[in-house]
Amino acid sequence: MIDLVFPAPQLTELMNRFRQEQFESCAILLAAPVCRDQAGWRLLVREIQVVPEGAYKRRTDRIAELKTEFLLPLEKRAARGRWSLIYCHSHPWQSGPPSFSPLDDETDGLAGSYLDSRIPGIPHLALLIGREKMCARTLTATTPVRVIEVGRNLIFHFDPSGPALLEAAHDRQILLFGEIGQQFLGRLKIGVVGLGGTGSAVAQEIAHLGVSSYLLIDKDIVEETNRNRMVGSEPEDVGRKKTEVVERLIRRIRPSAEILAIPEDVLAPGIGRRLAEVDFIFCCTDTHGSRNLINQLAYQYLIPCIDMGVAILPKNGVVIDIGGRAQMLAPGLGCFTCQKALDPNEIRRELLSEAHRRADPYFSIGQGVKQPAVISLNSTAVSLATTMFLGVVTGIPVRSRLQYYDAMTGTVRSARLNPEPGCITCSAEGALARGDTPDWPLPTRTIQEAEA
């Protein structure tokens, strides 16, 4: 599968612009290609060049021909950067699902052969915007391509995959978000990072909702002291990998689920990058280093994420605050960097090997303090996050993308965090939609124990 992915609201703005035009309109898109192993390609739109009036050689309501001098500089830039090139045009006269014309077939085939020889090894596409809908395909093989816009909502503008099977078990929730929403849930691949008190509860809830494809990441094993809050754990699971326990939990709910379980630290070399294979991430970790990685990955690879956490703050033996948080990370929403929510010293230490951490004279400060944890509070934060996820994916009117839960007053407060201009993580000047560029490596624990 090939996904063409736009950071919101770029595609919506392009559609609205083209649909106001009487004649065919064109644009050239440059996208960063991300190879996802067995999952295919993810093409992250970096730039949209709408063709100006003076760059058309001929233009009517059914024909648009571009001047070579407009195309060549963009094709040269794509070749230099090893970017995917997407030729986009409109059919303002075509209602319903649009279809490529015989002339489109001919010109796309010629363009595809040219680009395959000039920029080989990566897919190049054609995107067609009709009066109401759109479609996309590869230029040469004419393979259909999913078109996705990632922002406050995860919108599949074009999805050529067949409809997911609807199950009687989901009839009552279909009454809320409809058959289309249920089918979206069935087609998504979800990553869950951290499978303890919140991650195990997330896995249980989304399995009941009908999610069928999972990537699970956690290096830890079940201990007697965390069984009180790990959903699905049993007495004999002590010493077993958390990934095994959560995989079993999911299969009891959805026996045919596709599950890839990785019992590794998400900060280990190559592990975090595996999250580029999913459609959505739940961040259920409790460390600054792992949150920093997932925060960057959500914007760099345009994969929306919901992070959650619970805090119980005692002072002098008295609890002074009990609360939780659910926050979405996606284009158009402020990130942890904007919020200054991560401690750079903690991130640095977590990226060290165990031997280097033991040798760090500052590492022991503030470490090893056990935090209170209660399953009911975890479950509350998880349910806020899962309901937010349903608003993102199915379109139900759940609009908040940042929520704070105050258990002491029994209230939930919605907030908004706008992105900071020029943010190194969530802006176009920063990591946004850069994909696998070597200039923006994902933070990983690259120092190995053997070297220490």
C-alpha cells in the first residue's frame, strides 16, 4: 500500500481552491518518501506548487497543459532531493468519484516512464480532484493510492481498500459513528508504546472497538507490584513479557487480530522507526526520553498520536493533587517542545547506556522514587484518550484535543495548545513531514553496552 499524506490543512485548502475554478487546475507536489518495509510507502507532502496562470500552455474546463519551463525546475529539485513527484489536476466537471481520462492515462504513462528513469526506486503519483471527491494512483503501474490528511482529525479522502467486515458485536457503537466510522477503525494499524497501567487498558478498549492490527512495544516484564494495574495480567504472568500478556488480552477479544509485538525499548536503535508503519500511536510511556522520540516522530512522519498520563502528588504524607491528561500530537496542534513539557537532562540520561548512566554523577538525583498508581485513575485517563481517538478517526463531535482530569473536583477541563512559529519539532521549518532525512535523525540510544 502507498499512502500520500498531507499535514492539515494543506489538502483541504487545495481542494477548496480548485473547486472554485471553472477550468482545470494543476499543482505539483514534492513529497518525502518513507519506505515502510512490508507496509509499503508513505509519501509525506513537503511542498505544494499551484500552477500560476502564466505557466499554462493551454487551459480549458477539460484540458490543462503546462509549460516545460515551469516543470523542469521542480523536476530537478525532486531529483536532487530524491523526492517523490505528484502531478495533481482537477476535473471541475466531474461529480461523484472522479476517474482519469484516456488523455490522463497517456500523459501519466509518459511522465511516469520519465520520472522512473530520472528518480528511480521511489513511487511518483497522479492526484485527481473532482467536484466532490478525489482519487490517486501511481503514474506507471496505475496502482490506487490512499490519500490522507493528518491534523485535528485523521481524514481518509480516498481509500481504495475494500470495506472492512462489520460485526454484530459492534452494532451499538455503529449507532454512534456509523458504518463508515466502524470500517475506518477496522482498517487502522495502531501502535501502542508502553504496555503497563495505561497501555494495557488502551489495548483492551480499542480491541473492543474493533481495531484489528497492532504494533506493541515494551521491553519490561510483569512484576508482582504492577499486576494491580495491568489489565489482563494473571498471577502466573509474573516474569512474563508485557508484550506477551497484552497480545493474549487482545486475542481473547479479537482472535484474528494481526499483532506485531516487539519486546524492546522504543529508544533502542531502529525500534522507534518501526512506528512509521502504523496509522496512529498511543503513547503510554512514563519517561521523558521515549515521549521525546514519539513527539518528534508524530510530526516528522505525520502519524497522529495521543499521549496520556496520570499524576498523584503527595506532600508530607498528604495527597495534594490527583489528575490525568490526554493530549493529541499532530500537525496544527502544539507539541511537547512548544509546551516545554520535557526535561532535556532526563532525555539525555535516558539516551545513555546503562553503564554510562551508572557512571553519570548526576543520574541518581531524583531517580528511583516510586510513584503512586491506581487502576481506576489509569482507566479514566485511558477512556478520555480513547474517546478523543474516536473523535479524531470517526468524526463524532468530540472536539477537544487536550484534556486535563482533576479527580479531586471530579472535573475535566479542555484546553488548546497552539504551535509555536518556527518550532524545531512541529513547524515546517522543523521536523514536520521530513521523514527519513539524515538531517533529522530520531533520538535513539546509540551507545551500546559493549562500547561502555
